[in-house]
Amino acid sequence: MPDDLLEFVSGPPSYSTVWLWLGLGLLLLVLLWYATVFVATMPSRSLRSAPALQSLHGRLLRHRYAKTAGDVTRRYRDGDLTAVQAGAALSHTLRSFLYQATGAPAQYMQLRTLAASDLAAAAPVLDALGAAQFDRSATVDVGELGDRTAELIRSWS
């Protein structure tokens, strides 16, 4: 019998189990990637209601928005932003955070309505930020307001 035929008849060649584990590991890695993309692209309202993801989502939101508030404050202190620009950016950051964290439409709420809601803790900061934006005679320290905004976001529960 020719050698090729003998090899075929004797059975398949044996492979190392390393290839099996490598294949399973790569399959697991692909599945984790898809799960991560799926969770990262879910709407905030779905993440807020998912018990397993609620805590992680809240921590990530607080970190992201507090960092944004810190960046705005740093840019104001460096002179890249005026007080009006920094006040507007901080107000936008805080209102966007409140919407993402709670689902309440904070971007569209008047200050009175916001102060009478579950978001009342943010009303004094937003009031001061409004003064920084719209009242030229106001003597608000926007740098200090930026620190207060970041701290409010970090401590939000």
C-alpha cells in the first residue's frame, strides 16, 4: 500500500489540546466583545432598570460627567473659556447628567420645577450657574462652581 493511503486508513492525525483551548478562548473573547458592545449601546433607561448593570452604569455616568465638569473648570481657570461659556458648559453637563442618571428631562425643566422635584439638590448649583451665564453683575466664582458641580455629580445617588 502506498504511504498516503496508510496514513488515511490509520485515522486522523492527533492535534494538541492547546488548539482546542485556543479556539474556545477566542470564541469566548468574541462573545464578550459582542456583549460589551450590546451593553454599551443600550439606552440609559434600560441600563437604569437592569439590576445587574444599574450600579456599574451609575458609577460610569458619575465618573464621565464629573470628569467633563472638571475639564470645563480647568479650561476656565486656564483662560480658554469665559465665565459665560464655562457657566453654560457646566449647566449643560449637569443637566445632561441628571437626565442620564434619573430619566427626568432636566435639560428642559425650569429652575422652579426642578427645585420642586427629586432633583432639588441640583437647583442651587444650577441657579448659580444661571447667574454666571446671564447676570453680568453677578459676582459668582465660576471655578468654585465648577468644583461644586463636579462634587454634586460624584456624590449623586
